[in-house]
Amino acid sequence: MDNGMFSGFIMIKNLL
């Protein structure tokens, strides 16, 4: 799994 993908998901969740 790419760490970038996981990081992006957390970032989006933070925005919501």
C-alpha cells in the first residue's frame, strides 16, 4: 500500500 494514498485519505477526512 502506498503511504501517499493513506495520507491523502486522512487529509480529506480532516477537511470534512
